[in-house]
Amino acid sequence: MLPQKWRPNRFLRKSPRNQSQILHPHRRSRPQASPRPAGCFLPLEPLVYGRVLQAASRTHALALGKLAHSHMFRAACSPGLFLRNNLLAVYCRCGDLHHARLLFDGMPRRDAVSWNTLIAGYSSLGSSRLALDVFREARSSGDGVDRFTYAAVLAACANTMDWRNGRSAHGLAVVTGLAQTVFLTNSVIDMYAKCGMIDEVRLVFDRAEERDEATWNLLLSAYMRMGWPEVAVTVLVWMHRSAVKLDSFALGCILKACSELGDSDDVRRMLHGCLIKVGLDMDAFVGSAMVDMYAKNGGLEEALKVFHCIPNQNVVVYNAMIAGFSRLGNDPCPEIRIEAVRLFSNLLKKRIKPSKFTFKSVLEVCNLTNAIRHGRQIHAHVLFAGFQDDEFIASVLINLYSKARSVNDSLKCFHMTAKEDVFTWTSIITAFVHNEHFEKALFLFRELLYARKETDQFTISSVMSACAALSVATTCKQIHCYAVKTGLDQFTVCGNSQIAMYRNIGDLKASKLTFEQITCLDTFSWIAMILSYAVHGYESKALELFETVKNRGVMINDIAFLAVLIACSRQGLADEGFRYYNNMMSDYSFVPDAKLKACMVDLLSHVGKMADAENFVMSSGSENDPIIWHALLRACRVHQDKERGIKVGEKLMVLEPFVASSYVVLYNLYMDAGKFSLAMRTNERTRHH
């Protein structure tokens, strides 16, 4: 056994550092650094911090910016002015102006970039007052202001339409000599344009010593903002003569201007040729504007040709094309409008992500075509995309399900939204009114008032329609008082509904007073008053008022003729009614619908001409429409024409085999005629259905 002094020490054997010292005695041991406190980090290079902060600012990643800021603090890093400005930009661009101001106030040194960043941050949030306060501090600080400072202040004034302070900033820029630069000239023009001061826009443009393409584009957009498309087209010609290069933005503005012009097919075609000549017809931005231009003016064939020629179709191009179909109204056949649904299907096949505007437009097409099945499928895509809380889309869905008599689905769509906008409330109230759930409509209106939301004239109009259907005089007067209190009774649409409301509760005097108080009468105002006279036994006044409407050149629709025919029917003026009916088709080119034909049946039956009424039904071209046969059946019951009534009832059983009311009426007719066996057989069929 070795002596104790030659034995290896157990502590040395366990320590790698000491073992190394024993094996290499010539090496000098390094002094050990004192351990860093817990929670501290080694600082990174300033270039690394700078890249991280610039990425956070560019992507609006506030969490990443705060992480970098925290790392600087815990690593005891003292950043320079460059890093502090980058950190300030992160807070400003991400909307955290509270911490941005704290950081700015703690900066030991500032430059023009620091002031500009803070001013731009307040401007982006719409706080023009705070931006102007910082601008004043910057001018008095001595750190210096540059053209970007004035541009940020002018942008803040433009966002809030603060033309007074904007004009003051413009004056200071002129005094300092910075206003001569094209960069600041463009900022001044943009500020005056957004404030609606077109004369100042033109004055600055004309006096500018230097212009670029952006200056011309700003002038174009200013005239478009003012609603002067003709002047915008003139500016484009001026640009062309001045040898200014026409880019996609300028041509897109002019295409929008041409879409606002009424009869300018030649101008649109000329501009289209110009686009092809300069080679911008394949541009997606210009192409979408061209599609929108043709679609807004009824040129769907041209719009489709342009659409198919665009190589890289994006969601904006699809939106313009689908919106064109949604603007067609009720005139074209459903087969044409359903093309929008096919376009939406192609968009999904190409894996292009739909936007809110895409869903809104295609759902409006489904509304116009009563394509409920397609609408439900698109609703599923809305849920998948997470747009179910959008109130514009919800409003279209409410109307879609309302037309399908599915108010429960309408109510579900309503409850998915935040219920912030009044038009969503109006849509659901109108849906309940159209589906004859009048009490629920009034209950929703009370909820709207409890939520302290502001109502509009369309909401009150729908509520008045519900009150008119319920015929409760007290409720009608309460709604009238509310309309007067809120000032909404001054709108024509409210006045028209008010006339109908008082007509339904039998207050002709109130209807007439409302009619006389409407300052701007439209077609529906006259029709509502004609109907009021007609249904309350003043047929001669109704016909007299209709002649007044014709003499004043007011646009007449089919509802006006319906009111006149009701008046003629109640007064027994069969010949006069036929004259109006024929004039409607010959002079106004109206195609009478089933309601008008049913009114003619009532007119003939009212004077006892039952055979003529039956002949009219058989020769009307709508002999398979149950509405007309129901009118004839009512006439048969009034005049006790049992044989003809039985024949009409049997016809209705064929047309409406699943409607129980037809069987009940026919059963009563058989019983009155003494045909008990047929009555019993009809009763048995009623039980089966």
C-alpha cells in the first residue's frame, strides 16, 4: 500500500480543473469571473437589436419589440440614439403611444427623426391635437425640424379635416422654404384635398415649382373626391399633353371617373383603347377598375371579356365582377345573375381567399335571385372564414332568410353580430314585419331603445308598418310622437309609412294631415294618399288625386294603378276601371301582375258581371295563378253563385292540393248546394292533407 503522501486526493480526482492543473503544472490558472446575478443577460450587438426592432416595426409585432426592449434593460445595455429611435418607431407604429411617450421623454438626446416618429404615431391614431402639440415642442426644442416633420403634421390635419391648423403648417413650411420641395407640395395637396378645399388644391398645384407623377395623381384623386369626374378626365388629357407618364393609379382613377359618368360609352371605349396601347390592360388594379366601370354601366358582356383577359386575377378583380352582377337589380333574368355564384365557386377553386366584400356581393345576388340554397352554402363559407360578426354580411343574410320565411335563421344571424349599427337592427325588424311577426318586431324595437342606439328613418318606417298591421291606435300614436321627438318625421319615407299607418286604423284625417306636411312628396306619397281615399269611401277624390299625379308628371308605378282599380271597384265604375287597365298596358307599358288582375276580377264581380269575370280569368294569361281564382271564389260566395263557385273551388284544389283552406271552402259550397256526398268526400281529403 502506498504511503499517504503518494495517494491521489479524492477531491482532486473529482475536480476536472484541478486534474488539469496536476497534469499540466506549467499552465497558469485563469482567475474565475464573478458569477452574474440571476435574471441578467449578455447584451447583443447593436446591429442585432436594430434588425429585430426594424422587423417588429415593419410587421407591427409589438410583443417582439417589447421583448427586445426588455432584453436591453436586463442586459444593462445603454442604447444609442439610433436604437432608441427604432424602439420608438415600434411603439408608435403598433399604436402604443403611452409607452412611446414615456420612452420619448426619457431619451437623453433627440433628433428630427425622434420628433417625426412621435408626430406620425399620433397622426396615425387620429390625435391631431397631440400631434400639433409635439410639433410645437419640436420647433421650440432646437433639435431641428425637416420636411418629414411638416409632412407628418399635414397628414395629422388631413386625417381629422383640420384645415385651419393645416393651413398654419403650410404657412410655416412656406416661411422655412421647405414648401418648394415636391415631397411637401404633395403633402399640402393631399391635406387640402381631404379637407374638401379644391380651390386651394388647384392653387398649390398651379404654383408648384416642381411636380412629379404623384402630384398629378393627387390632383386627379382630389377631383374624384369632390365628385367631379368630368374635370378628372380633363386632367388626364392635360397629363398626356404634358408628357407625364400614365401609371396604373392615374388610369385607375380615370376608370372610376368614367364609371360615374352616365352616357359616356365613347369615352369608356376610347380610354380602354388607350390602356391597351400603353400596355396596362393586363394590370390587376387597372383591370379591376375597368371591370367595375363596365359593370356599373350595364356592360356586363364587356366586363366579362375584360375579366377573362386579366392573367393574374386576384380577389379585387373577382369582387368587381361579382359586384357588377349584384347591381343589376330585379330586371335581368336569374340565369344571368347566377353567374356571380359561379364566379364565387371559381374563386374558391383557385384558392383565392374571399374578402368581406366578396361575401356581401355574392349574397346580394342570392337575395335578388331567391337562391336560398346557394345562400346557405355561402353562409357556411362565411362561418368558415370567420366573418359571421360582420354587420354588413349579417344584414344581407337576415334579408335572405327573411325572403325564405325563416325568421329564426335571420334572428340567429342578428345575434352573431355586435349590434352596433342601426341598419342591422332595421334589417331584423323589417324581416319580422315582412313575415307578419308584428309583435316581435315591436319587441325588438323596444330592445333597440333600451340599448340606447340611435334610430333612423328606415327603422321608424318598418315599426310604423308593424303598428299599421296591428291596428292599435294607441301604439300608432306613440310611434308618431317618438318620430316627432327625434325629428325623423321630416323624412319622406317616414311620412309615407305614417299615412299607411293611420289609414289602417281608419283615421283618414290624420293621413291627409301627414300628406300635407310632407315637404318632399315622392311617388309612394301620392299612392299612399290615393289608397287612403279609396279604402275609406272617397273614391272620387282618389281618382281626382290620380289625375293630379298624371298632370304633374310624377312617375307612376303599378301600385298607383292598383289603388285606382280599387277605387273604381268600390265605386262600381267598371268601364272606367277597364280604361285605366288598358292605359296601363298601352301608355305606360306595364305588364299587369296577378294582384292587378285579381283587382279587375273584383271590379267585374262588384257590378254583378260574374260571367265576364270568369272569362277575364280564362283569357288573362294567368289562369294557373291561385290569386286570381281566389278573387273569383270570393265573388261567387258574395253573389251566392254556387255552381260557378264549386267549379272555381275544384280548380283551386288542383292548383293548391296541399292548402287546407281550399278544401274547407269547397266543403261549404258543396253543403250549401246540397251535394252532401261530395262534401263528405272533400272532408275526408281535408283530413289526409
